[in-house]
Amino acid sequence: MKAEIITVGTELMIGSTLNTNGPYLSRKLTDQGIEVAYHQSISDGREVIEEALRIALGRSDLIFLGGGLGPTQDDQTKEIVAKSLGRKLIRDKDLEEDLRRYFSSRNYKMTQNNLKQADIIQGSQIIQNKNGTAVGECLALDRGYLYLLPGPPREFEPMVDDLVANYLPKGDFDIYLKSIQVMLLGESTIESRLRELGLESPETSINTFAKLGEVEIKIISKLLREDPDKAEKLAYHERVIQELKKEFAPFIYSEEGEDLAQALVQKLIKKGQRISFAESITGGRLAQKITSVPGASKILKSSYVTYSNEYKIKDLGVSQDLLARKGAVCQEVADEMALGLYKRTGADLSLGTTGEAGPISNENKPIGTLYFSIAHQGKLVEGKKLDLRGDRQSIQEKGTILVLSHLMAYLKRGENHDQ
Amino acid sequence: MKAEIITVGTELMIGSTLNTNGPYLSRKLTDQGIEVAYHQSISDGREVIEEALRIALGRSDLIFLGGGLGPTQDDQTKEIVAKSLGRKLIRDKDLEEDLRRYFSSRNYKMTQNNLKQADIIQGSQIIQNKNGTAVGECLALDRGYLYLLPGPPREFEPMVDDLVANYLPKGDFDIYLKSIQVMLLGESTIESRLRELGLESPETSINTFAKLGEVEIKIISKLLREDPDKAEKLAYHERVIQELKKEFAPFIYSEEGEDLAQALVQKLIKKGQRISFAESITGGRLAQKITSVPGASKILKSSYVTYSNEYKIKDLGVSQDLLARKGAVCQEVADEMALGLYKRTGADLSLGTTGEAGPISNENKPIGTLYFSIAHQGKLVEGKKLDLRGDRQSIQEKGTILVLSHLMAYLKRGENHDQ
């Protein structure tokens, strides 16, 4: 079963908007064991939409068309699709009622254009939209299904979730999915290790999804519901999960699909430990990652961005002599930052970062050099030099993720010792 | 002249990578007055590549094919393109030499697969790649041009810049481009104002490009080089720029393509003013935005993330009584944070933020409430309540950009008074 995604919108063609709908839907379909074979992006225009649809109808079983369902004149997707399929547009009385209620409750004036949103293509099922006035549609075709969805991501994404749960053809397969989040290893390292392990089977595939410094490993098994060997194949799926969990054990930070900061905040809340940061090179990013997680106030003590030597001395008590002798970019300064921070805040975990993000090196240290230090109850427990590559922002961002990763690895080691 | 972009890579089809190459190239082509009409994304596979190329050759004048030029077996784009066009692949002796030198200088072993990178399609011009071993190619076709480019963005993007400057067909047009960066106004507000102004002409188009809280307005005029009315049309282009600069004057923060943080750091350096932040709801994001800009160390004094009431009192001297009486989420606390911060750091500009990012409200204030306060030389000059929508991270991020925007607007007003 081949799937094809068509995203409509002139803003996509001039590059003014990143297309996030396509990848969002792609991930969800891949999770269902469905192969996404094609993705077309086109501008808002009758001929191009007709052409894209014609191409897709000729080669794909599931067609997803996103965008062009709004009430403005540009949004003519529905009419074009109806015409291409030789079907009529029918005014849905319930939808019309809903729209009238929506507009009158807000004291908006409703135009004929707005009413177009109550038209649906003959024979289609309505997919409700909780975040907007344009509903989605699901049409059974000779060969498969066509889905119409609105373009704005905050409408598109929840509707995709609904669609995947309730409007995909129930094939003869059951899907088993497990996700493992890994830190401190590059995607290519993980992929070559996966190739060596050779665990994939016709039913069980392993995909990796990389974000900066974090990699998600997804194990997907697509098993025929009536397969006589199903129990055995399901056991194999479980075996693959166990092998990967063993293989990457020190590097796994979550099996719940969380990002690193979320997993870290949860772990600290569970341990009842509080944290604080003294940031030079990371410039506020450590605090920012932690405060982006709900519940951060439970575990974050005061945090400092001490970018200048002056405040490393004043706020953290870093030795003036050390700074004069070795400069700000060295392990000793990171250590003194972490220790000085502990004195100030008494946080269970205090972290210091210092380094050179470029583009010009102030102290003649290589650009991309980062030192971090972690103190636990005021005792130095972990500190290291990282050599980072890329431009200023990549160095800062990558460094932040790596420092949080080393903190997580430290906390994990502590748990293993406890056991 | 219609352009079509084809991006190849299975990682795009399963949604594991956002496609940034397509939008990057789209923006560059739009800047050249070239209409991008189609964008196809496909997986690494002989048939799908052949099919995509066949479709594109039938309808587009400029075809850009990105990805699939690496040395691994998946990367077969070049062979497929050559075959589709009925041309041969020819080993380029200079490229072979370069590759051998590259591998021997790094003590890497070179395989037959690696050598494939020295093959180019008969009749094509080579586009050099400064960041990788896969060169690009430019082929003249009957109808137009076909360009092959490697997939990794750090190779793709500089090669696109080179391509746009040197390998696009010299049409009969000259392109005039001006970019204006606007803050504190939504894209839809700007667009409806642009519609009212009605300044577009057949030669002069106006596009908007929105990032969170920042909008870029681009004025592009595409003038026939030999147009007898060229001078007049160019004067019109300039008039449009002047009208838009007048229309959006209080909201323009740059005409140099900078982002808001860059423009702010430049302005503060020019003024010789230093800044510091006391962040509660923004959680380190203000410092992070400023430190992401080179030269930030010149203008950033120490900065604090005081997430808890305890440290609002301890580090900033916010009154315990006030916190007990009115809670942390109010204008008075933001004001006291800004003033307390000035006492600590003596920064010319000190900013405080407090608010409720959700998902649960601690003090029964509406989620999305943000108060900020700006002190200039220890005197309160600007403070306001913002009502933000979205999830926790959107509230924090949008709030950060808006606070920086209000700071920029304050600095701009100061300059106008000075004049």
C-alpha cells in the first residue's frame, strides 16, 4: 500500500514556510507500517492541483491532500477535487448550522465564501476539526482512499492523529511499535552498529530519527493478523527490543518518547534533587531547556549567565588569579563555577560551563572548545572538555545538549550503583 | 520560466528529517524572480527517480535535483539521470585526481564506490563543492537546464549560492530586491495592510516571510533589461520601498536581513550600552537569544534566571510582602526585578520578566500572562502585560521575542527623540 502526500500552498513554493505537515504525517504513517512513496508540494492553482491529483491517482493507494480548505478565494481545493473525481459538492446542513452558530456567537459577519466550508464532496465522511472551521474529508475511491485536510499545523496535526486512529483502511496487519531515545551517540554510529547487529527481518524494521544530539530508534513490526507464526514473530519483535536496550543501555535516556530535558526534569523530580546552572558559553540555554518542561519550578534553583570574567568573580567567586593565569576557558574555571554556584544556591546539582563559541577566539583557544563541570552536593563529580564543530549557534546548542546528556549519564550511573 | 525542485532521500519520506533544502532553494530562486511551480520529494529508488524526472522534464524549464550524489550504493541519482537523458557517464580525470589526493591525505582507503564521485554526465559543467566530495552538475537541455546537487544542507546551501550567482541562465531580466524586517505586527496584519496599499505591479511583487514574532517583507522587481520604461519602473520600485518604510516605520528593526537579536546587539554596541536580564517566565531565553550573537560579550552583563520566589527575593531584592500579597505574576514584581537587577549589575538596561507559561497555573493567573519591565539607568521606562497563546514553549518563545521587540522599539523611540 503506497501513500502519497500533496501539500498545497504558495507560501511553500516561495520558501516562506517550512513544510512541517508532510514530515508529521510521514512519521505517523511510517509508524503504521505504511510506505510513503511520494510527496508533492504545489502552489494554490487549479491546473497544478488537478495535475498533482491526476499523477497521484495513477500511482498511489492512499492520497493525503493538505491545505486549500479555507474560506478565501485562493482555497479552491475542494471544488477541484470534486470535479477531478466527477463528484458533486453537497451542502451539509449540520455543518452549515455549526458555521452559522460559530459566526453568530462571535458576532462575525458570515459571507457566501464562509458558507463554502459547509460543502463536502459527495460520498465523503467528515473528519472533525477541533481547532478551526474547515473540516477534513475521507473519500473511498476504487483503488484506495483520498483524504482532505486543512493546512495550518495546529489544525492539521490533531486531525492526522484522529485520521490515523479512525479513518485509515483496516488492513490485514497489526502494528507493533517501540521507541527508544538515545544520547551521546551519533546517528551514523548507531546506524552502523544496527547494520552489524543485522536484526531487521521482513516484518521488523528499525528506523532512526536524529535531532541535534539525540537519536530516536524506532522498532516497527508489521504482522499479518492471521499469520500462523504470529506469536513467534511477536516474540522476535520483543527480542529485538531487548537486544537494542542491552546494546545501547548506557546511552538510553527514555523509552517514553520524551526529549532529553523532559526525561531529566522527571528524573530530578523523582529523586527530589534540585539543580542550578552557571552558564558562560551556553549563555542561558541550559536553563532554557529545563524551564521549557512543565514542573521545572520544582527542581530549578536560581541560575546564572556569567558571560564576563567580572561576574564569574563577583557572582561565583571564581579566582581572579586563576582567570589571569589560565584564562576563562579551562577546566579549573568550570570547576570553580560549579563549586561557587553550590555555595550560592545549595543546589544538589550545580553545573558550570565555559568555552569559546566563536566566530572570533578571545583567548586564543580553538573555537568549539567547551569545558563543563558538575558538582553533586558541592563535590566535583564530572568534568570534561568537549570539542564541538559548526557555527556559533550550533556550538552553543550542541554543547548544551551534550552537557545535559553527561548529567543524565551521571544520574543513571548513580542509579546502577544504588541497585 | 518555471522551476521544479526534486529532493531525493528516504529519510525525507519517513519524516525523519525536515526538508530545509527545498525552502532554501525556493527563497533564492524567488529572489531571482523565478517562479517555483513544483516540488517533489521522493525516496532513493531507481523507478521513482526516473518517474519524477520524466514528470519534471515534461513541464519545467529549470529542474533542480538534490540528494543521491554520495558514494554509497543508495546514491544512484547520477546514473539514473544520465540514462534518462540518453547520455553517458564520463570519468573526469581532474576530479579523480582530486579524490585520490583527498583520500590519501587523510589515509582513508578509496573504494570503487568512492571513485564513482569522479563520474560526470556527458556535456555537464561541474559546480564545485567546498564542503564535500560530491560535485554538483549543470546540464543544458533542449528546453532549459538541469542541476544536480548533493543533499547535506551544509554542502547544498553554499552550492546553491554559487549556482544562483553563476549557473542560472542569464535571462532578459534584471532583478532588484529589498528586504525589510518588521517586529510587533502579525503577518496577517501586514498582509491585509499590503493589500489595502495595493502597491504591487506586473513587475514589482511584495512577499512576506514570517518567523515567530518577526516578519520579513521582500520587494522584488523583475525588469526587462531592454525595457524602454526601465528607469521609470525602477523609480517605482524605489517608491514602493519608501512607502513601505514609511508605513511600517515604528516596527522596522533592520533593513540588512538581520534577525531581531542581531539587530539589537548591533544597536547596543553602537550605543555603548550594556544590558542584563532577570528572567522568570522566559527562563533563560532572553540571555540565550543575545548570547547567540557574536559580540554579545561586549554588551551583556550578568543575567539571572530567578524562577522561584526565593531567588526573586534573594538575588533581586523583590519584596517578600509584595510576593505574598499579589503573587509573582504582576507588573509590580516585574518592575522590582528590573530595579533590583540594576542595583546588582548597574547595567544601562535591565529587564525583568514574570508570568505563567502553563500548562498548570500556579497562582490562578491565566496561562499566557506575561509581565515585563525595562529599566534604563535604574529608572522604569517601559512595562506591559502581554497575553500570549499556545503551549508552554510557544508562550515562552513568543514572549521572549516580544520583550526584545519592545526593547528595540524603546531604543528606536529614544533615537527619534534625540534627532
